[in-house]
Amino acid sequence: MENGASANTLDGIGHYTKSLQQFLRLAPDIEVLPYRFDSGSACNAGAQNVGLFQRQALIALIARRAFKGFSAFGDEGIDLIHATDHLVPKSHDYPVIATLMDVIPLSHPQWVDYRFKRLNNAAWRASFRWADRIITISEYSKSQIIKYIGVPESAIDVIPLGVDEEWFAERDPELIAATQARYRLPQTYLLFVGTLQPRKNVSALIRAHERLPARVRQTHPLVIIGRYGWGSEALLSKLKENANANVKWLKYVPHNDLQCLMAGATGFVFPSLLEGFGLPVLEAFAAGVPVAAAQTSSIPEVAGDAAILFDPESEEAIASAMTRLVEDVDLRASLSARGRERARGFSWEQTAIKTIETYKAVL
């Protein structure tokens, strides 16, 4: 397994890898041997280095030769390779399973940012065909993999992500209030969590918030938690200038503080234009926070009937959803109860159990 982590924090793929690995280690008939490609990072300490991915992938693409790095495991008795971070090796000796969260670079190349995009996307598409089986995280992502990579439906298993049990924990009201005070927040606010990049649709969220009556904007400011990614320079300028006192950008927030700020929110608003899954929606559900989310891509699969769903391309629809969260006390209570129940259906234990079923089917 490749870690999928940066040197300092876990991204979504890294969190998936870590959580899956923890539960796989509990299985009596599974031995996990972590590996990593030599990318120069210090992530996944103790994992076996299997060499440079780019070099081995280039040789595999041109000469159709297998990756040689896995010979470093020697006589460990490998049964299969599970690539969890979109870096799929080619192997003639072991079956390869690849987890593919989404195909956004192929379906919406305007929403990714890297050099030689067309060439890299072609190589990425080819490398996923090296997998004997693909795991993805939603029916929506499955449909996109079939469409943009050409993998047959029968070779794809949909295994949803889980939500960490800690999100269900009841937060001490005094701790929530203290955390809000430390970030200079009122006791009522609407919350968004996510990296600032075009597909997250944060600019539309801010404009929708500006449509709310002045009284509502003042009593329920919009709190944005997330680092700046790319492609949103105008949004970044507006946030830096703090032109709107009713929009507060907190950038990075430590995990414990994030959970307190989530638990204390009046509502969570998620206007993303495209998600392979939408884990923040589940985390808000688990925290008992009413949710309004976009009715696009995979989000309705995750949300079910436990959230207000809106058209993310309509600022009026986003504003209407926020108004309902603020003004309808009974609706908030109903959404909170339904959300918690919904979140209970998604656990990392179930993710691991279903992943083991895929392993056994491949073997």
C-alpha cells in the first residue's frame, strides 16, 4: 500500500489508506506489508521503498515490462498488490487492485492543475488498465471510470468510505464555546470545509450568502475552513482583504478544533460541483449538524434524504437552502437526527470487510 500522505498532513487518499490499513491489520487472515514509491518524502515510515514510480511506469508503458521494485520484498510471500493512491504498478507476478476515487483529471481537466496535462492523463488512463480489479467509492465514480477509462463494469467494486467514530462524540458545550471564542466566532454561523479550488464552488457560496437579508448575514456569518489550493485568485483576494465582515476565512484549523467548530455550527453547507464521494457531508452528519449540499455527482448517494439538496449553479438555490437552515428550527432538528442515523451506515470497518471480499474474489 502506498501511503498517499504529504510530509506534514494526510490528504483524503492518505486518510483512506491509513484507516483501511488499521482495520485490515485486525483481520486474522490478512498481513499488511506497506510499500511506498521513492518520492523523496518521509511519509509512511517503515514502508518498503519500491523505487521511483515515474521511471518504472515509463518503462512499463514503452516496453510493457513489470515494475521491478517489488522484488525488494524478497521471499515475503506477496499474494496481491493494492495501490491506494492512484499510482498503479504493473505486475506479472501478483494481481493488482487499484483504488480510484474519481477521474476528475479526465472528466474535467479544467479543474486540475499540473504540467503536460494531456500526456500525463493519457499515461494515467493506461496505468489503471494494469489493475486486475478497481475499487471505487461511489456509483457515480464507477460510471465515470467506465466512461473515461474504459474499464468494464464487472471489473469495478464500489466500496464507500467510512466516517471516523470520533465525529460521533458529544462535544462539551463549554469547549465548543471556548473554541469559537478563540477564533472570534459567534455562537451561530454557517460552515464550509474544503480546499479552495474551482470545483468547490466557494465563490458562488459567498455570493449566495450575500443574498441573505442583512440581519441573517450578521447573526449567521459564513465560516470557511480550508487552505488555498489553486485557480481562485479573485476569491483569495476577497478573503484576504476581508471586504465582507460576514465571511470569515480560517484557513487551516487543527483537527480537534475543527471538530468543535463543526459541532457548534448552525448548519454545514457543501456546494461542490463535483465529488467522488463527499466525506465532509458524512462528518457533519456524524457531528449532528444539519446539512445543505449540492445535488450533483456522488453527493446525493452519500446524503440520501438526510440533507437539503440544491442546485450548486444557482446562487438563489444555495441562498434558499441556507435560509431554511437558519430559520426552520424543526427542520434542523429533523436533519440532525436523520444525518446521524445516515452516518452510522458508513464505517471504516465495513470498508475493510468489503475490501477483503474483493481481495478474496481476485485471489
